Amino acid sequence: MDSGPDAGALVPAPTAEDEISAAESDHGHGRPAWQDSDDERVTVSLASVPRLRKLREKESDDIVSGKEYIKRLRRQYVRLNPEPDWVKEARALNLKKRTRNEEDDTTSDDNIGMDSDSETRSVQPLAKLLKDADGLLRSGQPSANKRRKLHPEVLDIQRMKDLGNPAPSAISSLSMHPTLPLLLSTAGSASTLYLHHLTTSTHHTQPNAPYPLLTSLHLLHTPITTTTFSPSPSDPRIFLAARRRFFHVWNLQSGIIEKITRITGHAHEQRSMGHLKPSPTGTHIALRGTGRKGAGTVTILDATTLQWVAAARVEARGGVADFAWWRDGQGLCIAAHDGEVTEWSLADRNTVARWRDEGAVNTTVLALGGSSQDTAPLGGDRWVAVGSSSGIVNVYDRRGWVEKGEVKIPECPRPTRALEHLTTPTSVLSFAPDGQVLAVASRWKKDALRLVHLPSCTVYRNWPTGATPLGRVTAVA
């Protein structure tokens, strides 16, 4: 195809992108980092070398200068390796931003800074992220007024690119940032934490594009079991806990990692700090008590000073199995191993009510979700789910437990639905933020995960299927 009188017609005409690149070169952008003055004096024969004949624009082309030879090599490379869509979008956004700034020269410097920052917050580099955790904002987030209601039986779901986990171990914990598009994953036995940026524009054009890894953290000899962001949007901290006598606090804004080794006056109740949960308001941190003296205790710390505030004690056989904060952060729902559930108020430092999970056989996990004004004395949560070692998950509606502002919970309430889809102990219960979906999983069997629609309490039948390669589900967010 490089011979004949019409060979020149095969060469594409310069495109708008070439003109943009030329303009950037004229303004100093995209200029080569190294320029050799000998390129002007070197000559290259294109016709005498067979592999260089494709660089000719017409059949009579032969001797070209070194500078022209480099230009044609770059043009040939672009033909064989076209630019990805994300580069074109970034160039168009940069050009649009530059044009707007030139048009707005008459405005004040403060206004220009605000406009430029709002355009680039979703693509901040790692250095900016570590200096200021508020640099990334979730773009395209739907408003509360436009919330869609899910169908009760069929779920519309799309498979995205997997997170690249370089460690040869299972993910022990997942955590989503409350406002930023960040996902925190932990390879527990590898003692490594990974922070990924959940991009949306890249996956819209390239479904197989991986999520960018912003940074990672390795703690020596610390098999991390719990990692969570601070629920407060203004708090750039991450809490890391393991089955050790200490836990870590990582400040993304300053980069400082603080190690909390003891709770003054209550060390005998906290032999291990592996089960940690911050309150939804970000003001307090709750730790499940361990040891013989602290088995029935949940220790509460101040999130700012990390000092002891209170202790919720339950009189139940076997100690505390799991607990969950109320939606307003003013209390706890605590489940014991024998099936007894305690509603404890932080404001009153006292137990509000006690009730027993129906048919409980060694309770393992508990979760709260949804919102309802009718349950304001109980924190505003509508749903409570309790899982046991038998695999049965009971889902309760708390709206009928409050009458005229007073808490009146039956001693053994009837569950709205008893889910019997798992045959091994329940290890994961996770509500969606809007309370429309409940994820139920067991780590003791492959593909043991179900999604439950609320408020109908029906299990989605179209996903997961028998061919869904979930493996052993260890964490859900």
C-alpha cells in the first residue's frame, strides 16, 4: 500500500487534535524534555530501508531531516496506538477550562479559584489527597428527592472491574467513605490496607478499567480485622483495629499514624481491641469488651480525645456477640450470644429495654438500617436484623415498638420475616444507606450471599445465581 500514484491519498489529513497538540507546543505545553541540536544535521533515507518506507507520504519521498524523521515516527505511533477516551476528555476539559479562564480575566481572583477547584476536585492526584482529604468530592450524586425505589423481586445489577488485591489473602474488611468516592479494603492476614478511588467516568467509557490505587499501608505483625472511615465528613481519619491490645488512627490530612495502646482505668476489660465501631455522628467510638471481666461490656470512647466516656454493661450469658449504633448516635443495640438484645441509651447511661431474638441459637451478628420518625426514641432506625450460628436471620420492624413516644418492646417480639436461605453461621449483615437492601452472607460456605429487598423482606431471585463466582464472602459494604 506504500506504492502507486494514489499512495498519498492514504495519509490522513491533520485532525483537530493535531492542531491542539501543535498549539500546546507553541505555548510551551507538551514540549519534549530533551532536544538534540544534532537532529537538524542528521539525514535519514526512507526508501533505502524497507521498514521505514511506511513513513513516506508519497512515493518520491526519500531523504528527510532528523527532525522530520522524529515527527513522522510519532505520527505513525499515534496511528497504531490511538489515544484512550479518558485522555481526550481530560484534554477537552483542560481546553475548556483554559478558555473560560481567559474569558473571565475581568473577574476577581477568588472567583476564578473557586471555579477551577470545582472542575478538578474529582480527579485530584495522590499528593493532594494525602494533604487534604476533602479534595475529592463525589460527583453526580443523586439528590434525596430523586431517590428511586427498587423492585422487590428482580434486581438490575452490573458487574464492574475487580479491585486489584496484590496480597495473597482474603479481604477481611471493607469500608466506604460517607461523602468521598473512596473504598477502603484490608487484606487481614497480610497486614495491609488499600485505599482505592472509585471513579465513575472511566468505567462508563471503559468497563474493564481498574480502580486507581491511591495509597496503601502495611502494619508489621498486625493482622487487621476492622477498618473504617470516620463517619464525619470533616474528619479525615481512618480507624484500624486488630486482635491486639491496641488500635491505630491514621489521619489522611496530616499523614500521621497514632497508636492507642491502653484505656486508662479499664485495661482489664479491653484485652483486645479488634471489634471497633464509630458512631454515625463521628463523636464516639465503641469497643466490644474482651476478657473474663469485660465479656458483657461495650466500652465507649470520645472520638476526639480517645478517652473513656462510658461503658454499656449487659447481664447475658456468653457476653456480647455484636452491637450496632443507633442512627442518631445516641445509643446502642447490643446482642448477646444467648439471643438477648439490649437497647442502651448513651444520653441516660442506662438500659432502655431488653428483648429476646426468636429462636436464637448462638447469636453471631446484628445490624440496624433504614429510617423512621416513629422510632425516634430508639434512634430512628426502622429495621434490625439478627443472625445466628444456624444461618437463620430474623428481620424486625421497630415501628411498632414505640407508642406515644414511649418504648414498649415485647419480651419476645415476632420477626417480620425469618430468612432461612443460609445453612452455615451468619457472618455478615449490611444495610444499604437508604435501607432498601439488606446483604446477608456467611463466610463458611462458597457463594453464600443473598440480597433482601425492604420493606417487602423478599430475597432477590435473579442474583446471585449458581454461576456467580463470589467465592467465600468475608466482607460487604
